[in-house]
Amino acid sequence: MQNNIFSTLFIGQNYIKLTSVDSTNTYLKNILTNSEPLPEGTVIMAENQFSGRGQLQNKWLSKPGENLTFSVYLKPNFLTITQQFYLNITVSLGVWEVLERYLGADVKIKWPNDIYYKDKKLGGILIENSIQGSLFKNTIIGIGINVNQQAFDAELSDKAISLNQILHKNVDINALMTDICQVIEKYYFQLKAQKLEKLMADYQAQLYQLHQASLFEKDGEVFVGVVRGVTNSGQLQIEVNHHMETYNFKEIKFIKPEPNNPIIT
Ligand code: BTN
């Protein structure tokens, strides 16, 4: 469906809005599996996503009509497998930049690609790739933002936050989506132009808890570490006892900022 609500070159120029779906990522994946041709930049948005998926097989819960849940189809066939993390960077920066316009400097990117406001999660990103040889074939970018939901279930209420809870007013969900698509497209063009150093520098500058002491858990052990950056392949660099360690996503769990949250130079 052609439309003109997106002021972009390609992201959202094919736009499908669904009243209700299990998961916008799954919906996109099914279209691609059925080999139906789909233009790069296709956006699928759902008013009600009733079986949303998050990272690490978690669920993504979102009250119908109150939040933003959508997926973007990209074909980054210019990107090598070793540059995979730059997709996370590109999308995180796109979402972060728009939310920062609404909420200011307290919006941060929690490695690898959660969007945080202070110490609570405002949004999440689920990137699913299919690979052919050493290049990317299809990439599905799923984005969920807590927008107008005013209360979360008990198990989420101390971890999640919405734009409405911060701003005390409703935010236009469609405008938020089209702005995010526009800014992701901007960073995606930087990625295509191989501006990798700039993308990495912009991403690291917005990292949650950068140079601040946090509590982490690995193999059941809790330790204090200071986030110092991210490697090109997307591992988190943490200074632990004056040594730099690198960790994969599944290897380590962030628990919370250290009490008093000191900045460590
Ligand atoms: C996470 O933080 O764990 C990632 C959450 C990603 C949620 C979005 S909502 C739209 C898209 N469809 C899904 O099923 N998941 C993503």
C-alpha cells in the first residue's frame, strides 16, 4: 500500500497497518517465507500485538492501542556478517534520537539495544536476520515502545516506563513511528556509506551506565564492573578490578547500578 504519512525515501513507503496480530516480526517473517516479494523498507504496524516476542525468548507485553509495536524489513546485503552489530547500532540510534527529542538526556541505550529512561525500560528492539553465504539476505527489525500505557503489571512496574508516565500526557503513536523510521533511515544510509567509526562513536556516547559502576551477574556470581564500551563485534567491555573484560550478550546479566552510582574515571 503506497502512502504519504512517511517523509522517508524508502522506509515505510510500503506500509501495512494491522488491527491485531500475534507478532509483527512473525507476520513479516511469514510473508518472506512464503516468498512473496516485498519492497525493502516495508513497515508492518499493529494496534494490538497479542503475542509479542522479545530478546532471549522473552515475551513483549503491550496493552492494545496504547503502545507502538512495529517491524521494518531491511535487506542490508552490503553488510558482512562480521559487521552484524552495526545493525543494532543503527536501529538503536534511530530510536534513541527520536525519544531523546521527547524526553531529553535521560534517554540512553542499554547494551545491546534496549532503550532506557533513567533506570527503566522504555523500549526494546528485536532484530532477526537471515543470512546467505557471508552476506545478509533479510533483516526484520522489531521495535516496541511503551507510549501511552499508564500502568504495568506488577512484575514489570519497577522495570518498565512509558512516555505518558514521564510526560503526563498522551503521545501520537503514528507520529512517533514515522519519526523513528525517518531517523533509522538516516543512520541506515550512514551504515551503507560505511561510516562505521562515526556510528560506533555515536552509539557509545549514549550507552547506559557508561563509566559508572554497575552490578553484573555471570554464572551465578555477582560482581561490580564499569561499562567502558563495545567492541566492533558487539561485545560489552567492562572494567573489572582494573582489567578490561569482554562479554557476549548471553554471557552476562546486568543487575542494577551500584548504590550511589559513582562515575569511575
Ligand atoms: C526486547 O526488548 O526484548 C525486544 C522487544 C521487541 C518487541 C517488538 S514489538 C514489535 C516486534 N514484534 C515482536 O514480536 N517483537 C518486536
